[in-house]
Amino acid sequence: MWRQPKAVWAVAFASVVAFMGIGLVDPILKPIADGLDASPSQVSLLFTSYMAVMGVSMLITGVVSSRIGPKRTLLLGLLVIIVGAGLAGMSGTIMEIVGWRALWGLGNALFIATALATIVNSARGSVAQAIILYEAALGLGIAVGPLVGGALGSISWRGPFFGVSALMAIALVITAFLLPDSPRPERATTLADPFRALRHRGLFGVAMTALLYNFGFFTLLAFTPFPLDMTAHQIGLIFFGWGVALAFTSVVVAPRLQRRFGTIPTLVVNLLLMTTTLAAMAVWTDHKAVLAACVVVAGLFIGVNNTLITETVMKAAPVERSVASAAYSFVRFGGAAAAPWLAGFLGERFNAHLPFWVGAGAVLLGAAVLFATRSHLAGVDAEEEPLDELTDEATAITVGSDS
């Protein structure tokens, strides 16, 4: 799995930096609120605008990629992120930052969906191994993001935004030089293709499960810094532990659980454990040590979920992988975009316990949806045919020379 063409490593590195953007702003939510005199619900719009635009923009990623090619789509996405992050760091009001985060979400949509399809199509080995490689990049980015955000945020809340812009510029150069031009698809993708893909009950069930799970995930991510009420550096360290736990289980633990118990049983139990963790956070919201410990523990379950859900999506629907990725990402990000704002609103209007109860309920409902649609996902644990593996490896050698 680790013997990949340079092109795959180039996209993987850029993915690390792209996913840093998710957790990078977490340690600076409270400093931004204090510095710009904003409420928790207003600051949480940094996540809501980012995810809403990213979710809707997923619908056009396939259209763009099939017309200008995967490499140009990746470079365009990176360029948009550079601009959005840089302008967010130069903003003077909370709504300006929210607006530039929305532009950042557009760039992330163009990059992330195309990066997943590029790695899966270009990497050597099976689909499962390629996804583990992608999830390793995701986990590393999510782990490092809060640490970098906490370090730069302790200097100024503007620091993390400028940091992302600089790192993305490096990723842009590396991707431009190491990723060769890949051929365009024979058929151009249309805006209707992702919606047609969602007619497949298995893919729709997995997408709805991901939506509900992400509702709980982003409640934890966007709201927890407020009841923790710590410095940017302290929150960065806590979420760094969360990211390390996520990276470890996504790469090491998830494949072993999958082989032993199967994908769907592992996911259902995993979602129930995530529900329990959020419920514990709801009960002991006033105890910072419990909250901090639950954040790290939640990373263990999120890592397993990310790897197995992504692999299931790539196998669930009989459509092109880029289309399946766009459809799934549209539902999970667009649908869960309200979670950060709702968490802040409920915390302000009622109490700090309620957002975690709502998040726990959403994840529990996600487990129920997955269990109800399990009959449409019966083939996800089927071994990849040897011919398919050879085809994947031949594609990897062709796409990524100098291997």
C-alpha cells in the first residue's frame, strides 16, 4: 500500500494540508469571539458557511473535473483555498470571515472530491488500500490542524488563516510539478448525475447515515471549545489528541475490525459508541476534564467511521467513483451544515448540555438508518477481484510515472 507513484503522494500531501483547515480554526473560535465581540452562534457560522458551500459545490466537482481534467480541478481548488484563507485572515468583522470561509469551502469541494477519486484511481492495490491511504492523509491533517491552529492562534487569531494560505501555496507547487495530466473521462458529467446516483438505496442510506453522524461530529468540533473555555494552545493540544486518535483508528484499527466483524456490524456498533460519548459530554458538560477526555475518545470512533463509510460509498453504487463521492459529500456536508450554528444557538438560548444531547440523538438515528438499509449493502465486504487489482495497479503505473 505504501509503494505508490509520486503523483499519489503529491495529492496525499495536498490532502493533509486541505484537511488541516477543518480543525485549524477550532482553537481560535473563542479568541475570535472575544476579539470581534461575537456570540458562539455567530462564530459557529465559520463552520456552517464552510460546510454549506462545500456540500452544494460537491455537485459541480464532477462537472468541472470531467471538462478541464482532474489535475486542473485540483489546482483550481487549491488556488481558491489560498485566496479564501488569506482574505479571512485580513478580515475585520465576523461576517467577513464567514464569507471568506464560504469561498474556502468552494475550494475544498473542488479539491477534496477530486483528490479522493484521483487517489483511488491512481494508487496501486485495492480500493480499500487506496482509501486507507486517503484516510491516513485526512487523519494526519485533522491531527496537525488544531496543533498548528493553537500555536499560531496563541500569537493572533489571524495566524492560522495565513498559515493555511502559505501551506496551500506549497501544496499547489508540489501538485503542479508531480501530478501528471490525466485523461478526461470519455463522458462529461452533468449536474443530474449525483442525484441519479442517490436513487441507489445503498448509497442514499450511507449518505444519510453520514449526514446524521456528521451532525454529531461537527457539534462536538464547533461547540466544545466554548464550555472548555481554555486558551487556544490548550484547546489545540486537546484536539491534537483527538486527531491522533482519529488517524490511528482510521489506518490501523478500522481495517482489522472490518476483516473480523464485517463493515456494517462494525459501523453500527461504532455509531452507538459515538452516541454514548456525546451523551457523556451532555451529562458532564460542566467538567472540563471529562469533556477533554471525551473529545479524544470520540476521535477513536470518528476514525473508524470515516474509513469504513468512505470505502462503503466507493463500493455501494454502480456509478463512477467521482460521481458517488460528489453525491455522498453533497448530502453529508450540506445536510450537516446547520449543526455548528444550531449547537451555538441552543447553547446560548437554553444551556450548554442541550447541543450534545441533540448531537447524540442524531448519531443514534444514523445507526438506525444504516441498520435499516443494510440489505442494500450486502456486497461491500466482497473481496476485490484479482483482475480489478491488476487493472488498478496498471492504472497507477500509467498515471504516475517515476514510480
